[in-house]
Amino acid sequence: MIEIIKRIIEGIVIGCTIFTIIGIIFCLVNGTDTAFGDPDYGFVKMAICSMVVGLGFSLPTFIYDDQKITKPLQTLIHLSIGFIIFGLVAFYAKWVPVESGIKEIVVFIILSILSTLAIWYCFYLYYKNEARKINDDIRKKQNKN
């Protein structure tokens, strides 16, 4: 139960952080203090959508606890669930530029996939480094005995 709560909080924090960073970037690029330049923009709706996306990527990480499934399949399942939730939320929140045409939609999807893979890779490197540190500590303790 504690692990579920931890992953829920982690997902919300990551979703909100990414939401805030993207909002700041859009405001700076557009030279306005109105998020995304849309007068109908609903901040609360967008914040909740960002939290849902964060949860969509954090909760499926339980798949990595199942040692019977290969790492590539775990990654595929994890990211597939996250992308499905992201896609549904993105269309609901109107993050996808549907009115701009197919080219912009494809660019949005490609950039979303690349961004997600970059974030996933950073987490992969972080946890790989943590595992290395733990293994080094174990080896040091074994060598002392």
C-alpha cells in the first residue's frame, strides 16, 4: 500500500513539474503571461490532466517488479499504458493540434514519443546507477567478511 501511495505521489509530482515547465516555455516563447495563449484555457483542467498523465506513467511501473517478464516487454507494457493514457488525455484536453491538420498532429505525436523516451531513459540511467551503487556496497561488505 505504501508503494502504491509513493508511486501516485511520484506520478502527480512528475506530471505537475512537466506541466509547469512546458507552461513556462510556452509563455516565454509566446511573450505572454497567458498559458498557451488560449483565453479558454482552463488551468485547473490542464493541471488535473497533467496529473492523470503522470499517474498513467508512474502506476504501470509495477510491471518492473515482475521478474518473469523480460525487461524489453516490461518497458513496452509500461510505455504503452502511459502513451494510451496520454493520448486520451491529450485529445480530451485539446493538447493535440487537431484543427491544424495531419502534419501538426504527426509532429506532436513524434515529439511526445521522443520526450517520453528521453524522460524514461533518464529514469533508467538513474535507477541503473542506484543499482550499481547498491551492488558495490554489497561487494564491499562481502569482501570485509
